[in-house]
Amino acid sequence: MKVEGKTALVAGASRGIGLAIARKLAAEGAHLVLPWFDWPEESEAMRHEFSEKNSGHIFVQADLRKKLDVKNVAEIIRRKRGILHILVNNIERGGMPVIHGSYDRGINKDQWQLEVETTLLAKHHLFENCYPLMQSAANASIVNISSIAGLIGRSGPAGLIFSDGYAAANRGVSSLTQTWARLAAPNVRVNEIMLGLIDTRHGQHTRGWEKLTEEERTALVNHTLLQRTGTPEEVAETVLFLVKDAAYMTGTVIRLDGGYLLGNEKIPPMPDGVL
């Protein structure tokens, strides 16, 4: 896909990974649709940054957990653009056990619901309302952003940063990716990027990361084959690949985790054998 001139909705673009993705697509010439809701200072900075670069970008306040809000976002796209070529489904909310503690704590009474509604239900609302705008495109792309929490749950060194509800919700994202890929083919490709420890999301520059002890942070990095956390820019590069270059790829999950999932299994020396 040639990204220049295409319309792209990027959820969660006010900070971190979403902001890096929005910058990458804007640099390629995309017209952005950027919903925003919380994080008021970051959202204002996002609107200021992209308004300066291109007056054609669309900003709309919307709680993506609410069907009517998402329907309104889609209606604005229909009126102003008529079509949507790219949907980056980058919306989630996951409480870190090291920060929130148990779901039994009073302060966490709505935490499980928040994690599931933001990480899973909001993605569903975005697909349901945006897919009709993508059907007339000759080549369109949806990228779901998920987490390896869906595979490993609250286990090992990551048990301090992946909560149960967040992990369960991310397990469901891959099911949606497969269903939507079947439904949307052949004109709309649907793929998924499953993230490991990324700076600003379960890595450095998060409150949870700072609350870990040096020993706990070292354990997480040592469990990662590449011996480091990833960057939002690396995620953005992968999104651009799926959107722009992966023309024969749909229904696929790319695990962008630096080898975290493989890190706890060591390869033993080859035995001498007995023959």
C-alpha cells in the first residue's frame, strides 16, 4: 500500500507507542484520525503537534469503550473522508500488580472491567464501526496491538507487571484477529503485533518499571533473548511494514518481544550418544 494520501485511524496516539505510530504514518503522508479521551495534557500536546504539521488531520474526543462514541468517530470519518484505509487498533489498559496489587483491594473494584473493556471491547467497537468504511478500499489494513501477556499470563518475572484481567483480554485479541481476517478478506488485511516489554508499555519509562527492584528489572531483561526492552519506534516500524509492505499477509500474529517468550528455555550441550 502506498501510505501517502491514505486515511489512517490510530487509537491511543496521545503518548508512547500510539504516538510513535502516528508520527511514522504522518511522515509517510497519511491523513490521521486521532481519537482522544483521557491524558488531557498529552492529548493537547498531540493535537498541537499534528495540527502544526498538517491541518487535515482529524481529532475527536471519544471514549472508545462506548459504542455510541465510536459510532460518532466513524460518522465523522465518513463525512470528512468517505473512506478509511488504515486502522491501528492500539488501545489497552492494564494494571500492573506491582502498582495495583490484588483485585480484592477496594481501589481496584472496577479494574478488571476496565482492563477487559479497554483492551478487548474497544477494539471490537472500532472494527465493527470502521470496517464498513474500509470495504470499498482496494487495499486496506487493520493492525491489532496486543501483548505477550495473553500467552504467559501472570507468570515468571513478568508476573509483577501483567495482571490477570489484562492477560485474559489479550488472549482474546488473537481470536478477534483471526475472525476479522476471514471476514474482511480479500480487500482488507488484518494482522496483529504481540508486544513484549516495550519502553512506555511494560518497560522503561513506566511507573511500574520504576517500582520494580533492580533485581526484578534485571530478571525481566535477562529473560529476554536480546537483553533489552523494545522501543515505541520499533513498534511503529513494524506497523508500517504490515500496512505498507506485507501485501500477502493476513490473519498473522507477529511477536515483537525480543525473544522473551523463549528466554527461559536453555539449549543443553549435544550428548555424546550411546551408539
